[in-house]
Amino acid sequence: MIEKYAISEIGLFGSVVRDDFSSATSDIDIIVDFSKPVGVEFIDLADYLEQKFKRKIDLVSKKGIKLKYYQAIESDIVYV
């Protein structure tokens, strides 16, 4: 997966890394950074992750997120 989608960093944030995650209803928030420019691969990655985890994935690009939003989640991110 890392090579196929040119991922340089991937991390989890939001309820999945806190104690308020609901296995029945919560989505999984993922932030990703790429080692090269991507286009449709971003959508392909989101689809792949949703199929793998069988739940909604909120995928965020580290380079595409506004600074104020990144700063709000930065301390919660757990890189894997």
C-alpha cells in the first residue's frame, strides 16, 4: 500500500485515537502525506481503506489541509 500510493506518512486522528471511538458508528480519520504528487490515487486510496476497514474513512492530505485545521488536530495524530 505504501509504495502503490506513494505514501510517505500516514497517521490516525480523531475519535479512533481517543476514548470516544464507537465501533458501531465512528468513522476513521486518517491524515496522509505523499512522496509525489497524486491525483485520482487519493480517491483510490480512500476507497481501498474503506473496503479494508469496512467503514467510512475521512482521508485528509497533509499538504492539502488548511493550517488552522492541521493545528487543531496535530496533537492528536498518531503516525503509524
